[in-house]
Amino acid sequence: MSQTAYLVSCEVLCGEGSDGALEGMDGAYVIVGVYAANEDEAMTKIEESFEEEGYALVEAEWISAAGDVEWDDAEAAAEAADLVARMASIPDEVVYGPLYPQVDDEDEEEEVDEAA
């Protein structure tokens, strides 16, 4: 069966012992990559990996074949290229990109108030 490299942008809760919790994050955004036969299989593998690593999926914002993703900036494209390269070296694993902390709406409002 043919496998496709999928990238998935996820919002997660960082459980005890996860990298995010170790960095003091309650929740984070992360792009993960996985080889799978289809999107459903990709999500199943990702959810199983999250459970093992101490994350809880809040929302999968998007899923796409790695070659079909268009990036807004060079930094995001470089991170994705690194992720895909790591996927090639460990094709049976879910590969995690960097964790980005969630920004609360209250924090955004405070920044706007301070700037005004």
C-alpha cells in the first residue's frame, strides 16, 4: 500500500511529562508529520502518538500532503523542510515540529491596550 507524507497543524494540551509541560506550556500549537495511506490513518497515528507523549489533541486545524502545503514565509518553509527530512529518516514514526505556546485572547487584548 502506498504511503503519503502528511503534515498536520494541531492545537494540543500539554500533559504532565510532555515537552510542552516541561517548558511551562499548558497548551501549544505544533505541526506534526507522518506517513500514512490516507488522512484518516494519519490522524489515528497522530492521536496514538499524542497519547504516548502526553499531549491531548484539541483541534487539527488542517491536514495536507506535505508536497501540497504552501507556506507564508521562509521560516515556516524551512521548518517544514526539516520536518519532512526527519520523517524520511524515521518513516514509521510521528515526527514533531517545534511547539509554539498558545496566546490567550486576554494577553492579546493587554498588548493592544498597552500599545494604544
